[in-house]
Amino acid sequence: MQQHHHCFLSRYSLPEWQAAIATNATIHKFKRGTVIFRESEEVTGFYFIHSGKVKVHKQWGEDNRDLIVKFALAGDILGHRGLGQDHFYPVTATVIEDVEACFISAEFFHTTLLVNHELAYHMVLFYASELQKAEQAMRDMVFMSAKSKMANALLKIQDIFGTDENGAIQSNLSRQEISAYAGTTYETLFKTLNEWIEEGFITVAGKAITIRDQDKLRALVQ
């Protein structure tokens, strides 16, 4: 396996361990819409994303509403939430932009962590960062108003996906996916977007959303 500069596994493993990675890792390519693994499936291993984007989501609440926990990008890890005693994935990973990733078995990953202390250290930092983000997301879910959640989600999506030459957010996310990321209902999203269009905060053309007044949206988040 050729070393990839975005690969978390290769970047923090010892030079003398790269041959073992090349022997044990396999490259996988996934098209948009592909489910890499599903919530409650048994953990088979871990994916280290080289390119593309993945939505990490789970069923939430009494009505089993879909909630997007995060977007995983190049350099991120998939499957790490299943590392523990239960050995089941607690989330689903679905490709939203074509992905290339390397896959290693859970057994080889455990061995790699024991051998590569720098990798183990950076995994601890990675988990700490994930925990902080998860705690912040939970606080936002509880204390933010629907409009604040929407503004926060749009600003994050713009940061993750970037904008084109006209300032439109470069994502193919559906309105349902945006509402799932914001933690609101589709109806709330639809109503809020229309209000912001009238107020001049955003413009919408098909799926494309352009934030026209960043300061107004940021003020809603604070």
C-alpha cells in the first residue's frame, strides 16, 4: 500500500512499521451514497480516510429520527467509536463525496497501538477532541433555539465544504440532511430558510445556499 499524506495511521506510525501497514491494510473506494458500516453492526475494523467526505449519523429519540453526528473528512478515522468492550458500531457511516480510505482489522489496529507509542498518543488526543466536540454538540442541542441551531449548522457546513466562486456553499447535502445535522425538523428548516431569504441573510438556488450576512448568522449562535 502506498503511503498517503492524509492517512492518520501512516503519519504517526514508526518508519519500520510501514511495511506491516502495507501488508495488512487494504485500500477501499466508495461511491456517494454507499453505507460503509451500519449502526449496531459488529466492528470488523477501522477506516482511515484519504479523500472524500462521510456523514456519521445515528437514530435518535423515540421517533428514531436521523441525527448527523459529524462529517468525516480526509485525515479522519471511521469506526473508532466501536473501539471498546461492546464491539458494535454505535453509528452509521454513509459516503456523501466519493471516498478513498485504507482499512485495517481491529486486531491489527490493537497491535499497531501497542507498538507505535506516537500513534497511541495521537489517538488519545483525537478521542479527547471528539469528546469535547460531542459535549459541545449536546449543550448546543439542549440550550440553543431552533434558529441558533440552524445558523450554527450552516456556518459549520460552509466551513467544512467551502464555497464556489459565487460564494455558494459547495455541498450536495439535501435539506433533510441539513436539518439532521442541525438537530431540527425539516419543517423548521424550511420555515427558517424562507425567513432568512426574506431578511436577506441567505439566498437559495436549488440545493445551493449562499450566506449573504455572516455576521447576522454568527450573532444568532452567540
